[in-house]
Amino acid sequence: MGKEMEPNYGATLELKGVDGEVKIADDVIAAIAGMAATEIEGVAYMSGNITKEIIGKLGIKNLSRGVVIRLEEGKVHAELSIVIRYGYSIPKTSRTIQEKVKSSIEGMTGLPVERVNVHIIGVDIDKA
């Protein structure tokens, strides 16, 4: 059996009055973003067919599919690839995704989010 790859810890938090450090893996931030995006009405699924219906059964690596996280100067930049449901407003849904992802990442990690880019990569025309 091969040695498992070490996660990429892109963020380190400094907690005042406490010795030690908190490191957050990029995949954790991506999972937060992916989960937040799939909760938005009008999002059919993320790139890689990740839906909120199957999200609970999957591991953290699958939650981060369709999400790329970069940290630049301590600020989060998120890129999300989304398939939107037919009939939903792309501008309204995208704005809601941006707001939800930003608030979720900032609320859970304490890291400032500078940019959330939403890429609409398809339209789901299936009747649900």
C-alpha cells in the first residue's frame, strides 16, 4: 500500500491567546464552497455530477469536485463550475451562489473571501 498524499494546507489560522496553530486544507474550503452552492435553488449539480441528494454519501474529495480554491495574500479566491436547472435566471442564481459561498467560507473558517467566480458549464433540462 502506498503512502497517502499529504493534504495541501493553504490556510493557517492564528488564534489569539492560544498556543498552537490551526491549518485548513484547501479541500476543506472547497468542500464548504461545494456544499453551499448545491444548497441553492436552481443549481442542478456541480461539475462531476455532485448533487445535494448524494452529497451525504460521498467523501470530502467528492464535495470539492467542480471547485478550485486559491489563497492569495491570505484571501480566498473560489472558482465553481455549475450546471443550472432550466428556467432559472443565471444572473440571480449566480449572485445567490456567490453570496452563499462567501458567507459559508467566512463563517466556518474566518478567512476573508475576495472573489467567487461562478462558471455556468451547462443547463439541466430534465424535469425533476
